[in-house]
Amino acid sequence: MTVQAPRRPQTPPDPDGRRRPSISAAELLAEHKKRTKSPLWAKLSVAFGAVLLVAGGGGVAGTKYFVASASNAVTQQNLIAGDVAKSGADGGGDIDGAVDILLMGVDARKRWAVDDLRSDTIIALHIPASHDQAFLVSIPRDTEMQVPPFAKAGYAGGVAKATEVFYWGAQNGGGWEGGAQLMAQTIKQNTGMTFDGAAIIDFNGFKNVIDALDGVNMCVDQRVKSHHIQMVDGKPLYLADARKTPGTHEEIWYEKGCQDFEGWQALDYARQRYGLKNGDYDRQRHQQQLIKAIAKKAAKSGALTNPVKVNSLIKAAGKAFVLDTGNVPVADFIFALKGVAANDMVLLRTNNGTFAGNGNGRETITPKSLEMYKAVKQDKLSEFIVANPDVVANEK
């Protein structure tokens, strides 16, 4: 027996039920430039999906209390040590220019050891020097990478999938900090990108952030079954737990259309890759889509002017994030990036949104995507998009 994932009533993309026609990248960028900004301050959500977008205009979220609470709530570690941090010549050391943040998602369930994790989500968040937009650029999890030696974890270096790099850096006491440091070093070696900061997101903790926002709205573009969770007597359980639990077992299907998701549903949908037309590439789009959905909900719900809601968001985020802002105090991110609004997030496709293999069947990065990564480093991403409009993923 199958069951559709429980959800609130569907919300169509437009009043007539049809999707709006896509526009060119040049038009999209121009529209973003002209659009009146919401009075929002991007903070840790600029570190991941605008989760803690801070309301401006003297609201409660703009007070010193919020800044101090947010700074203290999130665990801070040294995630981009050494020469992988953006150099002064590249605009590192402050956030007056372009800002680049490495985002890594892990699934840290209680039964898994701290050194037995992969990073299935790898996203570069690029904010140009104008501080009026945010671009999300994914690195496919199965990309074959040349991984440098990493003494901290006793790793001699070699060839590995991108998702495995975090694991090798976490060995022999390296922990999450080591996993992130080796990931940043590997990305620099293979793409040239360096970072001002980084964030590790625990998917399970992140669920509470979405729930604190009373869910998010996402548009499902293709029907897909959950390969991670089953309903047992109406309760969602991970498969390992579901197999050991007696009761009525029902599969979860995510049906096409726009709908409101609870935290567990949104994360589960965004983590599916089996059964999708383009596998992990569709999952990358859906993860980017989730980030934007969280940002939009935070911006429109009014939660960030409500002291109780703000407090619950801070507590939820504190359990979901490990953050490194380099040499820049966390509070500075709040105020320096206040021009980034939820609607100014542009989602970009790597490898034209489909598998790009080498002669050995291993995944690689296409020359065009390497040029996109180069544009990130040079803060010329807008120009690259105008010349290559097909890289824009027009997700709702």
C-alpha cells in the first residue's frame, strides 16, 4: 500500500494554476536589480538558506539582544583553516567585497559516530561585492576529486568522491572541523574557489528550524518515493527504525504540485535522488529550492518580528549549525549583508543539470562549470550568467 506524504492544501504557482514562462538570465538579473528589497538583514541564513534572516527597521530581531543571542547559540569552529581561506588579495579578511561561504550538509543521527559521516550536500554561496544578491552553486556529491594530504586526520591524499572527502578529514580525531577543513582544501585544489567562511548543517537539527517557521512551501516537479522514511501507524520513521517497528507500514510518495511541507517532509523530499530523472542533479536543485523556500517563509511570515518566534528560531538554528565566519565577527554579517533579500537568491545548475562522466564512468566537472566556479572566485558570476543563461534553475 502506498500513501501520499501528508500535507496541507496545495497552492498553485499562479492563480490560473499554470507556471509563469521562464525568462532569460539577463532579464532575471535585471529584475533582481530593480526589485524593491524587503527590509531584511541576512545573517546566518546567508550562511545557509536565510534561515535567520533578521528583520530590520528597529524590529526585535535587529536589537543587540538578537545579535548576542544568535552569536552565542551557534557553535563556532575553525572550518577553513590555512591557505584555503580567501586571501587578502582576493578580498578575504572582511566582508566589504564579495562573500563566499562553503555549505556542507551532514546526516548526524545519534547512532552514527562523529567520524562516520559523509557530506551529501556541498554548496558554494556567493554574494557579490554589491551585496544585493545571493547565488547558490552546487558541487555534485559523486564528483571525482584529487584530495590533498591531511596530516590532522592521518590522510595521505588520493582520489575520492566529493562526498567522501568530509569522511577522510574527520578520521583519527579530525572530527567535523577536520572534515570541513579537508573539504575546503579539496575544493580549492579542484575548482580554485576559496571561502570567507563555512557552515556545517545537521539535517536532523535543521528540521527544527523549518518547524519553527511552521513549515515551507515547495513545488514538487516530479513524483518520487521516499527512500529514507516510511510511515508506521501514521508516524514517519527512518527505514532502519521502521523495519524494527511493528504496525502498518506505508510508503511515502511526494506528488507533483506546490504544497506546504512540515520540516521532516521538506528535508526528506530535498534529499531524494533515486527515482528522479537526473538523480543527484535533481536533488541538488531541490536542495537549493529548499534553501530559497526557507528564506521566503522567514521573510513573509512575520515570525522575525515576533519575540517568541525569533527566540525559537535562534534555539533551533543553534542545534543545526556549526559555523566559521573567518576573521569576521558573526555580528558583522548581520549588518554588512543587509541588502540581501529572500527573493534575490539565484539557483545555478552545475554540469547542465545532468551526469557528466569520464571514460571510466566517474563523475567530473565540465569545462563550462569550471568556468562558472572561476567566475565565483573572480566575482564575475552575473556576467557569466548573462553569457550562459541556461545555468539558471528557475525553481519556485
